[in-house]
Amino acid sequence: MTADPAPRAVAASLLPGRALPGAAYTGADLFAWEMEMLWNRAWTPLDRGGARHRAHWLGRAWSTTADLPAPATWFGNLGELLSGYDLPALTPVETRCDEVAANWKLIMENYLECYHCATTHPELSQVQRTRGGEDFVATGNWLGGVLELRNTARTMSLDGSGPDWSFPGLAEDAVRQVRYHAALPGLFVTAMPDYVVVHRLEPLTAAATRVVCTWLFHPDLLAACDPGYAVDFWGTTNAQDYAACESVQRGVSNRRYVPGPLGTEESALQRFLEEIGAAYAGTAVARRPAPARAAA
Ligand SMILES: [Fe+2]
């Protein structure tokens, strides 16, 4: 890792148990370093040019400029945990592309916690519990967790209604859960009992990120119902999240911004920030080693 002054300057101002300083979200030099060190040297769902390796995994294309283990190994147990959703078999029913005036890390941070849900997402809060979730034990380069559907809701829709259908291969508890998976650094896979939504991040500048959201349905369900309930729900939720991230970007860009303490239920977010901080400091790569595969 190069002794680049931009990340080291941010690393020097990190405070334990607190959010990143404002410079982490605003500096052009730091952003360029992140693209080279955190994005080009990971498997991402983007081909940013100069990719040396490409792969197809979870039904989509991945690329990297580094010599890395295959995505199935790099992302540890992510593939196993998503296997019940049969991603390669799903059909995209809608894709929306939004340019969000926020640093890519703020969008990641927003995804990794639900403290903001009660105030930011009135519709989501009616159909999914916003607290009391559990983090996954992630063994590869990803983070995530689970939140339960409320008793009155069948799935993530604006009124909680949904089809009498769920992915056939799901574990019993997954039928009543919303499962959030962030494949670092650039892909979110949100898995409902009956459909999947994928957000792909594409950092543009330190203060702007393109987000491509795709709704995925199983062909069997698509033959029986209109996916509009899912498109409407996440269209609403995305707009709320993007506005919240843009508001935070304005806050961290203020010279008077002081990083606040992290909450007790923000463990996945804290892990992400620790990895970013370690990468800035050059004390560790922002990656966990892939585990040795257990015998089946
Ligand atoms: Fe949100």
C-alpha cells in the first residue's frame, strides 16, 4: 500500500467508536485513492476499465484489476446464504438508475443500519421491524444482517400484502425475514421471501454516486402476479434513502461537522468503518481472508 498522504491524514483524525471525519467524504485525492485501492482491487459488479479478470457469479458479471481468489471464495459464505434465492434464475422486471449527491460510503453506511428507518421510512416501518435484528456471521468480504417482517405483513410492499408464494429453497426462518447483504464495496442484495432487489453503486466523484437498482423475480411468481407492489415499495424507499444520504453529505461537508458516536445497534456499520479506517492507516487491508471451506 502506498504511503499516500490523503488517507493517512484522514486516518490520523479517526476517533474510536465514532463516524468518519468529514474529509473522508469530500476529498478528491482520497476518493481517487479509494477507487484504486478499495474498488479496483476488489471484485466489483463494475468494469471500470483496465480489468484484468472477469467472472460471472450470482447471475451477474464481476471484474477486478487484482489477482484475487474467485468471487465465490472472495465473498466467503455469501453465496451459500443466498443460495435459496436462486439468483441466476431470476428475471429483472425493473431497473432504475439514480445519481445521488453523496459519497459512496454514506450510501453503504445507510444500508448497514436501520436506526434511520423509523423517521426516514414510514412505509417500511409499517411492514418490517426496524430494531432487534441480527448480523450475519460473514466469512468473506461482505457485511449484512436480518430484520423480521411485522406480523401483519407478508412481504415488503406499501400495504404489507403480497403473493402467497415464497422461494422454494428458503430456510424456514427466511420466509418471515428481510435479509440485507452488502458485498463490499459496491453491491447490495436485499432478499425478501418472494423477490430480490439489487443495488449497484458506481462512485462518480467524492460527492456523487450513481445507484442502479434492479428488481428480480422468479419466473414462476412472475407468471402469476404483477411485480408492481415491489417496484412501488422500493421506489419509495430508495427516494427516501437517497434524500437522507444527500442530507448527510451536506452535513459532513460543513466545516463544523463533528463525527458522532456510533449506536449499539450499528455493529455492521461499525465493522465497515473499522475496515475503511484500517485501509486508510495502511495497518491492514480492508478485507477479511476467505475461510477454509468445510467439508460438505
Ligand atoms: Fe433506509
